[in-house]
Amino acid sequence: MASVDSHQHFFEGTEKLLEVWFKSSEGRDLDLRTVQKSDWDKLLELVKCEIISVASSPEMDAYVLSESSMFVTQDRYILKTCGTTTLLYCVEPLLKLVKDKVGFDVVGDIFYSRKNFSRPELQHGVHQNFENEVQELDKIFPNGSAYTLGRINRDCWYLYTLEDEGVTQPDQTFELLMWDMCPEKMKIFTQEMCKDGRDASEKSGIVDIIHGMKMDDFLFEPCGYSMNGLLPDGCYITIHVTPEPHCSYVSFESNVPQETYNDLIEKVLDVFRPGKFLMTIFANKASIARDTHKTLETQENIKGYRRSDHQLCCFKNYTLTYNQYAKSSAKSQRSTTTGQFARPVI
Amino acid sequence: MASVDSHQHFFEGTEKLLEVWFKSSEGRDLDLRTVQKSDWDKLLELVKCEIISVASSPEMDAYVLSESSMFVTQDRYILKTCGTTTLLYCVEPLLKLVKDKVGFDVVGDIFYSRKNFSRPELQHGVHQNFENEVQELDKIFPNGSAYTLGRINRDCWYLYTLEDEGVTQPDQTFELLMWDMCPEKMKIFTQEMCKDGRDASEKSGIVDIIHGMKMDDFLFEPCGYSMNGLLPDGCYITIHVTPEPHCSYVSFESNVPQETYNDLIEKVLDVFRPGKFLMTIFANKASIARDTHKTLETQENIKGYRRSDHQLCCFKNYTLTYNQYAKSSAKSQRSTTTGQFARPVI
């Protein structure tokens, strides 16, 4: 997000997202937040990004990075990085760091996920396609499962997770990944329109999405925006904006537990007005969000958007729904069909 | 299936499956069954297989092929071929043949699907991976959508279909693809144990799966089995067996409409006793099978088999469920996890 020429330079807003839950085989009372900042700095060097800012709640340390965000709780580590960062290079070093410096010796579960990149050829080797990423993760985890949701010849979303029971305490993650953004809305996230992160948070309406957040927001030079919001009970939201018109992209992620995310979805859509978006909801059996997929299955429209794909995956302890929507007025992903043979069959 | 040495030669039982629905833009009363056998013969030359036998019902012509089966109704064409056949080479020639010789000028819908191959490197170029196949189909259809169900680093199932409304008359397809078969059961499908197709159909219990079928069954030399069964109202079942122990595989497919397929599933499992199987059920909104996914979502066990994956896809007019099961006693797909780091983190 830093120092990009908004009219010439391509920036890959699409993030790589890693979430790792740790356990102690001896049931020891350990805490990931005892890792020193200098150790996180070294880890992030491998990923090619750095810490810009940190904010804390009793349950969580939330870092704004030069490319997206990092969240550290007692037993869960989240790293979300955009651009051409090399996220997977840090997985083994992370496990080693956490074992050596904290004492956690068991991975309870991992989730590695991302949308398909706009320009995969600009990524470093391991991240150029999901098959490479899976090979890399399979070297570390003997029981990983890899899935592709959505249309592999259009827009899709990749997931790598363990086939174990996983996390049993209530857990849910809600993500909205948006693209083909409204250019007017995107202008807010430039230094032309706003003087700093807080200014952009206010002008855009981000401050009103969820009230009572402790916000750490940052406006990049000349454009681009990141925000970590801390809420009570270990909840967070995080928003990242790539406003350049030729590669516009916004991500919204949260772990707030809700029985239905409809209100939240509508608020986020109002703030950003994407042309298209995909939504994923992960919820385990202990979460109050566990039945959201049943509502979503029948919901073919959301406030001016029409669903193009709905998929459900049942894992051992989690359900995942994947939903893709486009503005109702928008054309289908390629040309709309005439129902005729595409090529003349003479 | 023909002339394979069961102890040395690898045979890819996994089929490529194409289903095309045709329409006339002028609403003309046309019939695919007016195509001459010599024209089908020529088309199948492109796929590298040939017609062995044909059986007919009022609604359908059912062909046993040297590699699997072909079904022709008034407006639907189904081609299922195993081994190293080149199914996709016939798609454009098929559209041309059907337009020139029958007059159908609109593709109502297509479904191209297959399980991942055991040995993809033995396939001809276009079929070596799904990405190639999708590229080929995207050249023909401007509005095709490609999906991967299941685990891309283990067993999975690929689908290419059109994003249109598709077929509106009641339609459903049920498939069980089975592997790691019971060697005792597989012996039945060899010339050692049985003298012909009918003998194998009876000894195996296939004749009892659905009563009242008009059966066209064939036992290959020295082993391998194919059967097309015709039922009233345009219904069919088709079974193909690759019995060699090192590459055993059986497929069961049918379009019989049922509110729940549990009885049928149990009967098929009893006949073949696979180590693992995957099941797909396609049903459109007009089909009585449209709600089967709701039952399947909660059904984590079927008669001695435990579910490893359950996925649901909602298309414009169809729902598709994908389910994978393994014998409850069987190990997980790779080593079961200990919950420990797979590699020592020193």
C-alpha cells in the first residue's frame, strides 16, 4: 500500500490469510503475547513486511503492518498480508519461535486462505498458484486438506485446513472480500481527500459499522488504508483498502459472533459499494453463528446484489459457507449467454 | 477394460462424463435418435472407443462401449468413457453433428465431470489436468463455470457446467464412485469366475439392485464389466467395474428420481464393498430429489462408512451435493494426526 503510483502501478490488494491455534501437550498455561516485538520483527522480515503500529485489548495485541495486519491472542496467531508478501515462508519459523520462546508444542488447527489473485504471475514462486502453496503446507502438516470454493475459471477462494477436530471453544470468522469498487467511495482512501486514517474512517462511515471499537487506523501515502478495531471479549474487525481504480479491492474481516450477519453485511456494503463481493463464514459447533448457512442458502439477493454462487462445506467441527454476489445491474462474469452455440457449428 | 493383464497393466477406471441437453431455437420437434449409428461410430473414433452393444427403451438408446457407455434420448446425450479415452475431442464435432443431422441449434445445458485420475500423467494432453479441460471447454462455451469439490490434495471431483437456468423439466443424477474395492467381490468380474456378463450380474447381486431392468451386461476378457440397465419412463442405471486389485474402481450412475437415495446407496455398497466412495447428487428444482442434501447434511455415517467430506453447491436451477466416505475402520486419507507438529521444531 505504501508509495504506489495510483495510475500506473498495479497493487495486489488480495490478502493471504493465516490463522494458527496453539496448544500445550502438557496443558501448560502459556501465552503467545510473551513473544518479544523484536522476534515478530524478524519473523515478518521473512514475509517482507513490517509493523507500523500496535494496539491492545486485554485479550489481544493488534498490529497494523506495512501490508495488512497481525493479531496475537493467548493461543491464536493471525497474519494477513497483501501485495507480493511471502506469507508461507514464515510458517515453519513461526512454529519454531512459538515452541522455543513460548512453549506451545501442538498446533490445534490452522487455516490458510485467500481469494484468487488478480495477477498471480507477479507473486513469488510459492504463491503463484494454490497447488504450490498446498505442496509447501503438506510438507509441514501431514493431515492438511485443501479446498477450492467458487469458480476456478472466474473468481474463487482457496482454503487449507487440518482434518482434525480443531478448536472446540466458540469460534467464528466472517469475511467480505470486495472488488470492482465504487470510485467515489475509493477516493476517500487517498491523501488527496483525507489527512489521516481517522479522517478516512470518519468520512467513509467505517466508524459507524460497529460502535465502541478501539480503532487503530492508518492512511498510506499516496493512498491505501488499514484499520484494526478492537472490541470487548477478544473481538476484532480489520479493514484494508486498495483504492486505485484499476485494481480496487477491499477486505473486511471479523470474529464477532452473530446469529445472522445480514445487518453487518449491509453496513459494510453501504460503506464501500463494491461491484462484486464474496463472503465466507466459518463457524464451529459451539458458535452462535453455526446455523447462518441455513438462512444464506435461501437468500439469493442482498440489498441490490444478486448471488451467483452458494457453497457449503461441512468439516469435522466447522461449517463454512461461501457466497459470491454481484450488483444486480452488473453483467454476468463474462458475456451473458444467448443460449446459442458460442461458435457457429456449420 | 479389454485385454489387460490384471497383474501388470494399470487401467484408469475413473470415467470422464459428459451430459449435453439440446434445444431447438424454433421449438421444432427434433430427436437425437435420428442420428445414424455410422455417425456415432465416427464420433466415437475421436474419443478412441467403440460401440459393443445397444439396447433400447421407448425413451432411450443405451450403448455399451469398449470403454463405458453412451445414452441417447430425444434431447439429451450422455457419454461416459474410461481408460485413456479423449472424450473432450468430441464436443465440438458432437455439436456440429447434432446441428447438421438433427437440427438442434441450442445447448440447453452441459455437465462435464470426473473424479481425479489415479494416474493423470497417463492421460492424453487435454485430460492431464482439469485446468486444461476447462480451457478447452471455455473455447466452446462463453458462460461455463468450473468447480472442484472435495480435497484437491487427496480425492476430489471436478465439474464444468453452464451458468444458465438450464433444464427445467425434472432432472436428477445420482453417482457413486468407489475405489479400494473388496478383492473377493472384484473376482466375480473376471472370466475366471464368470462365463459372461449375465453370470457376473447374477453372482454379484447387481440384478437385485433395482428390479425390472432391461439389462445389457458385458464381461470383458480377461476381466472388467459394463452394464446398462433400462427402466420405465426414461430411467437408466449404468455400472462399470475395473476389478484389478492394484487399480480397482467401480462406478454406479442413475437418473432414477428418489426423495432419498439411502436404500439405493446401501444396496450398491452391499454389492461392491468399497474401501472408499464418493457420492454426488444433482437435482433441479422440479425434481423430487431436490431436498436430499438436507438429509445428507446431518448424515455422518452410512452403514459402516464414515463421512470425511460434505459439500453443497447451489446453482441457478440445480443443487449438487458431494459426499465422501471411507470404511469406519479405515485410516484417514493419510496418516492420522497425533496433534503434534509434523516436523520437530527445534
